[in-house]
Amino acid sequence: MRAIASAVTAFALLSGCTTSLTYEKVEVGAQPTAPGFDYYLPKQKYIITITYEVVDCVNFTVRQSATITEESIADRDQHYSIPIKTLSSGWKTTSLKRTLYDNGTLHTIGASAVSKEAEVLGGVVNTATNVVRIAGMGIMGNKPTAGTLCNPSTDSALVAKNAAVKDLLDPSKDDKARASAAAVITTAKETLQIVRQEEFIPRANDKPEAYTLEDKDFGKWVLQQNWEYLHPIVTGLEVIGTPTKVDNLPTGLKEKGVIYREPVPITVKVCDGICSDSSQTLASQMSFAAQFGRFSVIPLKNGPFQSNNIALTFSKSGGLETGEYGEESRFEKIAAAAAGSAATIDGFVAKKREAKDKESESKRNGPLNSLKAEADLLNAKSALIEAKRKLAELSGQ
């Protein structure tokens, strides 16, 4: 009964040996409160490239086109750290591995907690690019104004380009002539085009934006005295599909596990003028943006005799691409540990009883057998000391 009671006590002590993977949010400019593996959650950034090109100097006309490129960047407001000490205890051996993208956002993480409870109790446990999308289309012409408003260099470049286009399309021209025509077109476009890039990081509740080519920007093409005849060219930008509400992370999951943010599909659209139902679309890009997604947590918890592990891979935009979770059955380990513990406890009880019997026998036999009895007594006490040592190892002391 004492052996059973001791075993129950040992297992009761282990019931508190439950560990969990945790994280902490790191404020901007601060350091984690404990050493650990830190990472950022991503958000999407868009580069809007707008090209304005003069196509007519008689009725001053500008063609507008646009492209959209996107990339994932680190969201400095979403900085997290997984403490090294997480999942660690005297009863666990923990392994944490993580890799980051070059922008500091989380790429992969693997965590395993190997239980040592059964080993202590007599058993053995073992467990286990930046993708850029480009889209472009559409032509927008500014309202024509009377007369020829181009300056001489622009006028000459347009004449040369139009002639070179005809040569390029002329089937009678040889390859050398076509190559020469292509070179003329490229050179002419340096004069005829204005290219501007706008960086756009969408946020919740953003209103449609607009970029404007002002009068002063036409100085490359038009004499200053003719600016008054021109109208600004407006390029609109709109984000479609952003959620109106994003649920908060449940309180019970805060600071427990690996936190990430599921990106949501949105569409970024570039328009001729302010974006509306009637405006012409110059470029449109469907994308997944994490800054509009809800927070999620994947927990990892290990109780006594458990050896669980996770392996996660996240996309550049922050979504969970692959995930593996493993849990080793603990019943066999418990049974083996219980058997080993019972044997150790029974051995201690037997050795203690034997030591007492030898001590009584020594007192009865008196001086005649004192030398022999003393030797036996020393041997019995030595065995008792060894049994105590094993019991101390069992209890973790």
C-alpha cells in the first residue's frame, strides 16, 4: 500500500508539469522582455507606376497607362517574440526552430517538447520569394486643346517616333531597318514620356486616392505660355473588398501559441480619373493583404508524458501554407513508468525491512557474533543507502 501511495504521489506531482508555447507582443522601439525568437507579421505594399505619353501635338493628347506591383513588407506595429524558455521545465526537453523571410517576417517554425517524465520514472520517451505580380491595361486621353502646344523637342520626337513605328510595321523592311526603327522609338519615348511611381500601403477605412499630373509637370512637353490651355490629368486608386469588421483574437488565446494573421483577398484598381462605376480601369490587381485579416493562434500544449510537436510554413503575405501537428500516445509511457516506479518503491521497502531485521538479530546474538553481525549490518545499511538514492532520483531531488 505504501508503494502504491508513493507512486500516486509521484504522479500527482507530475500533473502540474504542463507547459505551453507562448508569445509576447513587442512594442515599437522596445526589446522583448526575455530572450527569444522574434518576428514580424507582414503587410502588403503596392507600387503604382503611371506612364504618361504624348501621342498627339496638334490636338494635345496624352495617353496614360499604369502597372501595379506588390510586395510583402514587415508591419512594424506587429512585432512578436517567442521566449526561449517557453515549454521548458525540469520535466521537458524543448526544441524551437524558426526561419524568417529577408524582410523579417515569419517563414517557418517548428517546435517539439520531448517529455522526460517517463524517463525519470523508469521509461523512455522519444518524439519527434518575394512574389511580384504585375498587371497593366488601358488608355486615357486628356481633353484636346486647340492648336499645337508641344515645344520643338517634343514635336520632333513625336514625328520621329511615328515614322519609326511605320518602318517597324512595314513588312518590306529588313531586320537592320527594323532594329534602327526600334532604337528611334526608344529614344523618342524618353522625351515623350513622364513616368512616376507612387507607393501605396492600404489601411482600413482608406478613401479612394488620386494622383494628379499638374500644369507644371507639362513643362517637359509644352511651352509655359501654353500651360493655361491644359487640364490636369488625374489617376485614381481604389481598394475593393476590404472587410468592414475584423474579429478580435479570443481572450483565451492571447499570448498562447504562434500568432499570425490570415490575409484576405482584395483588389487594387487604378482608374482614369477618380475611380467610379463609370471610370475606365487602367490596371487592376487581385491580391491577398494581411493587414486586413484576423489574428489567429496555433497553440502547442504538453501535459505530463506528452511529446507534441508542430511544424508550420507561412507564405510571404502571412497566410498559413502548411501545418503539421503530432501527438504521441502517452498511455504506454505511463504504464511503463508506473511499473518501473513500483519496482523501485517495492525495493526500497524490502531493503528497509531487511535492515531492521539485521539490526534486531545483531542485538539478540550478543558479543559472540558481534563481528559477523556488525558486518551484515553494515552491508544492510549500505543497501538501504543505495535504495534511498534511487528513491531520491525518482522524486527529482
